[in-house]
Amino acid sequence: MSGHERDHDEEGGQHEKHEHGHSHDEDHSHHEHGHSHDEDHSHHAHDVSTLGVGVVTVSTSRSLDDDPAGDAIAAAFEAEGHEVAVRELVGDDFDTVQGTVDALVSRDDTDVVVTTGGTGITPDDVTVEAVEPLFEKRLPGFGELFRSLSYDEIGTRVVGTRATAGVADGTPIFVLPGSENAARLGSEEIIVPEAGHLAGLAGRHEDEDDQEE
């Protein structure tokens, strides 16, 4: 059994989203602080409304027919109208994990990639080491927030959780632990709410900006 399956019998926690009651009809109100979606340079102008998702389960003991963590990630995206473009299950092997993720970020139908498994500290937990070299930009806030939410359930054991995220070739990649609870927490509370925004920003090009504006 891979270390990630032992290290993460997680997670719960609630991530409450706070809505800002800014009027979008006011003419250049000084109280909008850039949140108006009617402005030409709206913070969410480039959001991807329907995502194509690549889900990679890293495990030597699971199969796609017995993959509760992968199922939880797929269900979280599909519940919000997104599409799982591809699902893969690979063993705890550095080259295989890196090659699989690298191939997914290059696909035209994949806007976001989420992996589950291999984030623990045993010798065979190599997902973080395999994926991080692909990052052109890192997203440290993801791991920080994931561990903060996880603390409510697993306490100080959260120090053994190496969840991380970054952007490769314009595609956000999220690396989650291998338990079903961890996959559900990370997907439902963080990744799905933010993935469209991050994918839109990471993958945009100047000519696309002109069309959307």
C-alpha cells in the first residue's frame, strides 16, 4: 500500500465563501474596488465556464473500477457542469507520473489536471517530485489553504500532507492526497470553485483578450 493511503484518512472542514454586495450598476463607484463584472478589465472576464478535466490517480493498489478518490474528484467537477475529458490510473513511478501529467497538459481538451495519491512521505510517494518540475508557476496558496482546512479533521498530522499546485503550459495542475475525503475536500472546497478562473488566466492569449473585451 502506498504511503499516501496511510497518511491521509482525511478530511472535513468547511470553506465558507463570502459574497461582496457591490452594486454593478453604479457608475465607477469607488466602493466597488475592482469587483464589478461589467468593467472592461473584470477580474473574472477570462474565466472558463466549462472545463475539460484530466484526473490522474496514482496508486499501486487501486484500479479505475475501485478508485473512490478519483470518483470524488470527477463528481465534484461534473456536479458543476464541467466534463472529465480523461481519467488515468498509474503506479507510484516517477517517470510514469511525470509523463502522464505532461501529456495531459498538452491536450487540447484538458483545461485542468488533478492528481490524487503519492503526496505522503514514504519512499514510494513520488507524485510531488514528479509533477513540480513541470510547473512554470507555483500556486502556494492551494497547499496552504488545503492544509488549513484539513487541520480541522486531522490536526497536526497535516504536516505530512504535501498537497501542491502550479501551472504548466497554461494549464493549472493540482496535486491531492490519495484518500477519498482528501480528494473530495480539495475538489469541492477549493479546486472546482477556482479552477475556471485560474484556467482562464493561465491560458489566455492577447488575441483572446481582444475578443472577450
